[in-house]
Amino acid sequence: MAGWLALILLVLAAIAIVLRSDAGTIMGYSATELAAAAFVLALFIVVTVPVLRRYQGRFGLVARDLLVWTGIAAGLAAIYIYREDLPGIASDMISQVAPQVATLNVPAPVESERLVRLRRQPGGHFLARVLLNGEAVQMVIDTGATTVVLRPVDAEQIGIDISGLNYSVPVQTANGSAFAAPIKLKSVVVGPVGLGNVDALVAKPGTLDQSLLGMSFLSRLKSYEFSGDFLTLRG
């Protein structure tokens, strides 16, 4: 029945367009407006009647589907409302699941500025995925370290032959006094922030638990700022 009623409405709309397309209005509405209204009403009937039949006497199904569609609508609305905050939310989630990749490139407020924000990890440290001579190494940001200091395994990973190094520079580590070998890094890059020809040290095996991104890199940046749980590097 619903299908026939919809078909009749569509036929009437077509007849109205043919007979009155150039004869002004019908009850204050143009033939095109009446045809559009008839089409919408016919579509409403075709869609609504089967739905009502499906839900007839099934209040549990009505409640379930209403909750589902309400949730979908709320989710889409939230995505639209918070669309500009989604990159930051995604970065926060990544920082909890995979701290080694928890860097967020922030749109530069001026064309020439490059910056990256790092979130403090549960242990209190700021971790960054740093490209050393083009190779990725996870490092701890350490403003107390006068220079970049690498573990031997990380130094080998970026192509340095540690067997030929001269461990002559005294350093203080969490395990006490030790010696390290001076090297020069061709490039050190964190997100969009990068420098070339950076002084660094390679610690002796067993003296360092984590490679450190120290002041030989940080001091050459435009600035580095701590704000709550975030560290911002500007290059």
C-alpha cells in the first residue's frame, strides 16, 4: 500500500510539472516546489512504513536501535566539534602506548619557525625519536648533560666503529664516573627541528642505560621551553 501511495504522489507531481510549468503558482507554490515536496513525502512514506512495520510491538528493538543511532550521531558530532583537536588527542594516545614515537609536529605560527612538542612520560622523562645521521634512535632529553651522549649500541646503529674510538673524556653518569669518546654527528633531527655538525660523546660499554640528547644540541636551538607536561623545541 505504501508503495502505491508513493507512486501516486510521484505521478501527481509529474503531472503538475507538465501542466503548470509555465502557469504561475498552485496555492502559492510553484509546480517545481510542489513536485519536490511530493517527492520528499513519497520517499518518507517508502522509508518510514517498512521501518514502522519492523518495530511494531518490539519496544526492546526500538530502544536498542535508538541508542545505536544516537551514539553514532553523537560520535559524528563530537568528531566535527573537536576536529581541530584530534591531532593532539591522537598524539597523547600514542605517547601512552608507544613513548618512543611520542612527538607531535605543531603547525608553525610563523612561516620560518619549526617546532616540536614532547610529552612527559610516566617516569618523568621526555623521550624523543631522534634521527642521528639519518638513523632513528630513542633518546632521553637531558638538560643536565653538557653534550649528546650515545650508548655504544646506538653509536654502532648509526654506523660508528666504536672499536677505534679514544675514550679519553671524563663524564658523570647515573652509575658514577666514566670515560667517553668524542665524535661529531653530521645531523641530529627531532621532528622538523634539525642541526648539523653536533658535538657528541660515545660512552664506554656498560656505563649508560639510555642515550642522552644534551646541551650540545639543545643550546643551539632558538629555544626550548618546559610547560607543564610538555617540552617545546624550536629550531
